[in-house]
Amino acid sequence: MPDPAGSGCYGGAEPSPGGSMARMAHDLPAWVAELTDPRRATTLDELADRLVPLAEHAIDVSRRLQALLSELNEPFKREALYGRVERLRARSTEALEEVSGEISASGQQRIERIWAAWGERGADDGDLGRVLRERLDSEVVPSLTGQQRAVAEEVTVHMAGALETVNQTLLTQVEQLATAVTDLIHDVLPLAHEGLNLASRVSTLSSRVRQAGRGEITAELRAESLDLAAASEGTVARLELEWSALGARTATVRAALRAAEETAFSEVTAEMTRCVEKLAPSHVKVLDEAEARAMALIDELSPSTPS
């Protein structure tokens, strides 16, 4: 018969005579093993009392494992997949709006410089100012707004193309990860069922012990409880280990999905940046030409210019 004070998942290990196993500060009190290890029971009542938490422990870890499997599968549901694609699209659109705003601001800055130059000539918003505004609206502003629109449209086309490409890549990555996760779930789920089956066996034995009345434990119940305790120790240990490893794997999957989404967004913004850099020289040239035309109008209309 195994030593009822033995070590295992029930705790209660004592230091060896040579002191090779020092007691650690986080060890549980001795009564924990005394009240949870069926092998320490001496009467039928004690055995039944110790079998109850044994079954509850198996149920607890099995349910935690099932909950973690459900959490692991959550990001691969259709709604989550659509949400990821839409989130990427929304972020890309927001980035495009920022770029478009910067393009528009570049034209607005030239207009502000033109009016600043007009003010430096000592001009006001009187008749000459109204004439300048009309001339700017007809001769300068259209080229600025047309250039801004052309650049924004070109960036939009590049953004759309990049978004389509990265969406396909992202969906492929998610599909590959989903396949691996599905295989993992199929491998681990039977362990959760094993824990529930174990709990059922323990509960059944506990009921039989209760029905046996009071007094000493019979040889048959003693042998069965020892076998079941040993089986529970191994099964629960595997389940706890699997639950811990699965928690780490779940965090890795979440990080991988987030990394794939961030990489996809970075690729979209990088493509927009490349497009803007490519168009920048011609854009600046149009702005310079428009500003030069406006300055010529100022020279023409400035009150300090001889008639």
C-alpha cells in the first residue's frame, strides 16, 4: 500500500532526514494534504469527504481548459475576421485623410504667403484687395486645387491597391493560424473531457462510500480509492500543465494576429508615403508656379507700383 503521507498533487511532502528538501515559504499548511488526500482517510466518512474536493478539482481544471479553448477560437470566428478587415480599412482611410489634409495644407500655406506678401506692400482689403482676390480665384486657385485633387486621387489609388494586397496576405495568415489552432483544439479538447470523466468516476465512488455507512474502509473501497487517487493525481497534473501551456499559446496567437494587422497597416501607410514622395517634386513645382503667378499679380496690383 502506498504511503498515505506521500507527496504528489495533494502536497504535504516533508524534508528528508538529510535536509535535502528544504521547506519553502509558499508551501501550503499541512492540514491541506490531510483533508484533500483520499489516501489519508481512515474511515468511510473521511474517505467520502476527501473524494468531493477531488472531483471538484477535476471539474474546475476541465472547465478552465474548455474556457481557454473557446477564447483561443474566438478571434477566428466570422464576425472577428470581418471586424479585423474593417478595422484595417478604417485605419487606412483615416491615414489617407491625414495625407489629404497635409496636401491641402500645402496649398493653403501658399495662399497665406501670398496674402502676407500683399500685406507687406501696405495694401488692404479695399478695391485692390477685391480685385486681387478675384484674380487669384480665377488664375491661381484652380491650379492649386486641381493639383491637390490630382495628388490625393493618385495616393488614394495606391492606398486601395496596397489595401487589397495586404488584406489578402492578412486573410492568408489568419487562415494558416486558424488551421494550426483548430488542430490544437482537437488535440486538447479530449483532455478536458477526460477530466470530466474522472470527476464522474470520483463522484460515483464518493456516493458508494456514503452508501456503505460508517466505520472502517473496506478493502475493496480502499483499493479502488487508491487507484482512483493515483489516476486523479496524474490526470489533474496533465490538465493543469496543459492549461498553463495553452494560456501561453493563446497569448501568442493574440500577439501574432495583432502583429499581422499592424504589419498590414504599416505596409499600406508605407505605400502611401512612397507615392507622396514620388509625386512631391511635381507637386512642389506646381505650387511654386502658382505662387510665382500670384506674386506677379501682386506686383501688378500693388499700390506701391507706379502706374
